Amino acid sequence: MPAATGPGPADRLGLDAAPAVAPTPKASPPDARARAWRAAGLIAATVALAGLWFAPTHDLPVARHAVAIAAFMIVLWITEAVSHALAGCIGLALFLVLGVAGPRAVLSGFRSETTWFLLAAMAIGAMASKTGLAMRLARAAIAAAGTTYPRLLLGFILTDFALTFLVPSGIARVAILASIAFGVIEAFGVGPRSNVGRGLLLIITYTAGIFDKMVIAGATSILARGIITEVGKAPVLYSHWFLAYLPCDVITILVCWRVVLWLFPPEKAAMDTAAWAERLGPVRPWTTAEKKCAVYMALAMALWLTDFIHHADPAWIGIGVAVLALLPGVGVLRPRDLRHLKYGAIVFTAAALSMSRILSETKGLEVLTRALFGWVAPLLKGPVLSAVVLYWTAFVYHFFLASETAMLGTSLPVVLALAREHGLDLLTAGRIWTFAAGGKIFVYQSGVLLVGYSYGYFDTRDLLKIGAILTVVEFLVLIFLVAVYWPLLGI
């Protein structure tokens, strides 16, 4: 079983680090191939910038130049030649220095409520992790599930979903649940490459990425909400987003459970209860910090789920809870705890939002709409057919990006512009495109998948099998949502 020898892995975007309880997967040093790939990425980005700067893509020079710089940023994000945050900063500097956009537009992403929402979400995740509340709830849920493999598997999936509200990061949830899963696998008396080991680690990893799209709690959905609000000018309520995907949550949980049981039947029906009890250790009483954290999280959830009544922005609710957690005497965090947050995610999100705003203001989106989605336009007729086209276009488009947030940051503004042009509901188009980012079959497509894969319990073929099945299932569920459920609710 992997040993906990240091801090957990970090997301490629720098979204967060795994809690200290997580085992640390082995990381291989960069090799010559990786260095060559990064160099190729830098060259490709420079060529894209120079080529599109002079290309006759639009009548307005400022639109052509905005597209050129955006292409430069996108190529850097796709190839990961430099960090996503650094690529974003370089791109914003080019917009400003080359006179394509002014300071107000360049810094618009940093003033966005979305960026602050992500900061608040990261602080809330740090609060849940530091106090031990997230781990306590996870262990309690798994312990209550029972000792048989089917019940434990369902318990892990349900816990993964519940933790989405507390720990707004798929990577952090994988790290928390993996540390418990290793004990379960040991109690079964099987190895890492057993069906029990593969099934548990696969489902923890894959569902962590899916659930982030169904609740505005992770970096992906937070970024999507910001783009839909700022570029599409469509209001996005936390409660409505949650309600829109509620049937999908239930179906996804049940289907994931049955698919894993089918693909990876357990070698043993139940685990050794004595070994599991020893692994859990004695039950300790709740600490004051855990109680405070539970109250603050309940307050945040109550306000988020009732925003249709008070209309308070979810970002400011999150900021308020984060500030409350930092107040002397009543808080559970200290300012130094915030040093460990990965601010690269904040910078990347702000840069992606600024780029989207600049492309919209300079008419650069018109160029991207014609170039990237010209063949899609004739098929955007009605919500159902549009859902089919957008879902599978997003699925293929995701092959070229190793990050869900990079995918949304570079493509969602174009999708919204295309939806507006063809008279589609912008919020519906945005939800479909965001949801489609969850369909993945290759490890490189998500930092969450990379972290789960790095533990060595499942291989690429295992992921391909479960990913292919769940991608089709999620598509069928989406069609039901678009055709029946969303119109029924009027959302």
C-alpha cells in the first residue's frame, strides 16, 4: 500500500494540493521527451501568434490581433509548455502592451465575482480539511455503509458526491477518499491490481470529476458560471444549477455503482471487520473547530440553496463564510493557512475570463465562431439536436486539451456566441457544454484523473472501459434533461 510520505500531488492548474492524510503517488522526473514537448509548445504558440497577427481573419485589425494573442494563450494551455497561470499572465501582458485592450478589460477577470468565488471555495475547502471535518464525514459515511463490497462501493460514491459541497476540488476529494480506500483494500486482503482495488480507485477518481460539473462547487463549474454570466449575460443561480442536474446526480450514482460491479466483480464478498476496525481506530469526540466548521458550512449551503429567494451572489456568500472562518475567536483558520492555497488557479481563472471579455469586445469571437464551429451551425436546430451536436463536439474537442478549465475557458465563450446567433437559450447551451466536459476516456484529459491514476491501482485500459460506458450514459441522461426535465421545470 502506498505510504504517506509527503504532501499530495498538485493539479496541473495548481488548483490545490492533497491533504496531508493522502498517500503520495510516485512522480517521475521530467525526461527529454517532456522537455521537447514543452519546447515544441512554445514554438507552436509563437508561430500561431505571428501567423494569425497578419492573417485576414477579420476586417477589424483589433479583432485579428485579439484572436492571435488568444491563440497564443490557448496553444500554451493545450501543450502546457508553461504553467497555466504563467501563460495567462503572458497573454494578458501582450493584450496590454500591443494595444489590443486597455487595463480595464485586461484586469476584468481579476475583478470578476467568479474569481472571488473560486478563492472562497478554496478557503472553504482548506477549512474543511484543516479542521478534520471532511475526513470525519468521509470515514463515518464509509463505516456506515457496511462491510460488503457492493455496499462499500456505493458508500464511496455517495460520500464523493456529498464531499463536493464541502471540498470544492476533485483532486482533494480523491486524496481524502483514497486514504480510506487503501485501508478497505487491505482489509479485503487483496492487492492494488485486484478488482476491488481497481474498482474503488476508479470510481473515486471518475465520479470526482463528474460531480464537479453538477454542483457549482468546483473550479470547472465556477469558471463556467462566470463565463455564462459575464459573456452570455445570463443569470446563473446556484439553486437552479443544482436542481437542473438533480436527476443526473441520482442516475450517475446508481449507474456508476452497477457498472463497476459488472466490470470489476470482487474477489471476496466482504472484508475483514477486525482489520477495518483497527484501521479506523477509536472514535474521538468532535473538536470545537469541527463544530464551528460544520455550522459555517451549513450556513453557506443554506444561503446557496435559497439564492432564488434572497438573490445574494454565491461568490459573496462564500467570501462571507471564508472571512467568518478567519475572524479571531470565532474562526477556524489563520491567515498563514491561506499561504498553502494554490493561487495559480485564481490567476488562470482571471486570465481566462479576461481573455473571454476581450474577445467579445473586440469582435474576435466572430473569427473563432466561424473557424471552430462553422460546421456545427447548420445542425443547431432545436434543443435536443443542439444538445447532441454540442455534447459530442465537446467530447472530441476535449481530446486536444489536458484540462477541463482550459477547455471551458477557451471554448465556452465561442459556444455562447454561436448559441446567441442561432437563437438558442444561452444558459442551456452553457450547461450542456459544461456538462460535456465530464466525458473523458484518457488519463491526460483531467488533473483529477492524473492524480487517481498515479496511485497505480488502475491502468489506461480500465479507464477507457469505464469512461466509454459512462460517457454514453451521461449523454442519454443529458437528452432526457434537455427534452423533458428542464422544460418541465422551466429552467
